[in-house]
Amino acid sequence: DLPILCAKVQQNSFSAKFDAVAEKPANGSAVTIGNNSSLFYDSLIPNYQGSNLLTNSQLNTFKESVVNTANKKDINYVYVMIPSMISVYDEKLPEDITKDSYNTKYQQIAKTLSSIDGVDVLDLTKTFIDNKNGDYPIYYNTSGNLSDYGSFLTYQAIMNYISEGKSTVEEKSEEVSENISEEAPEIVEFNYLFNSVA
């Protein structure tokens, strides 16, 4: 399925023919070409359009799963939600792709997570939109993956969240530091475990 470059040499001239891969491959990896040579996976377009919303039953099942996981340990969970490139750079989409609904699956999940006790949601949509016209791209133009800059913005948001929060570990560290000489450095240990879930 890779592009093939066919070339032949005739005397002192060179000619080349580009044999492009099929526009809509059958393996589910079809893409839509947007402005500035941006590539968007067709499978993500319904998420942007809001045409594949979750049912109440699906949302309740999802919520129960998160609640069961959150109740297993006496800790707070933080879900870091990273929007797709199509949501942040929708101006790069072809004009014929429009929104069907202002509600999306992403927003449904964020709202459901926010309704669960012991679960915090760190939604990076606003952060990415606020920084999308900077000197560096947030996503790679042809894959939709986070660029180094996008990864940095994500890291920065997580660190800001941690520094603004008040964990049990921090409270204990402050109690200890009150009993230590002012000359001693304050040591705060963070016990955060980061998991990536599909």
C-alpha cells in the first residue's frame, strides 16, 4: 500500500511517474486531506461532527466502570483529556465537513467524569486552542500525534495541576517542615502514578 515511484532513463533525460496509494484504503486508515496538507483520519471525523454520540446506557456503563476503579483505592483520580487535532485546528478541515451537533463524545465523557466523586478532569482543549497560533505546532500535520510542543503543554498542565492541588503527602510534609529549623530545606515528595488507558 506504499506509494511507488517509477522511473526510467532515456538517453540523457529522466522521467518519473508517481503511483499514489488508493485514496480510501480498505484497512480503515483512510484520511481526508485538509488545508496546508493536513491529514485527518476519517474515523475521527464523526467525533468532531458529533454524529456518533454515546447513549445514556453507554454513558452509565462507562461511569460505573470508572466508579468501580476509583473505589478500589482511597485516592483521587485525575483524567487528562487531550483533544484530537481535528478539534483544535478545525479551520484546516475541508469546507464540506461541518458539525452536526455542538455536543460531542469527548464532551460527554468529560461531563460524565466530572460528575464522579474522587475524580478530577484536566481537559486540555482550552490550553491547546489558546496556544495553537504560537511559534510551534501542537500536533504533527500528517499524523495528528502530539508534537514535542504539544507534549510540553500537556506536561506543563499536569505539573501546574499538581502544584496547585493539596495532597495528603503535601499536608504531611508541611506539618513536618514546621518542626524543622528554618535553615533546613523543605522536601516535598509526590507519589503520583501515571497510567495511560485506551
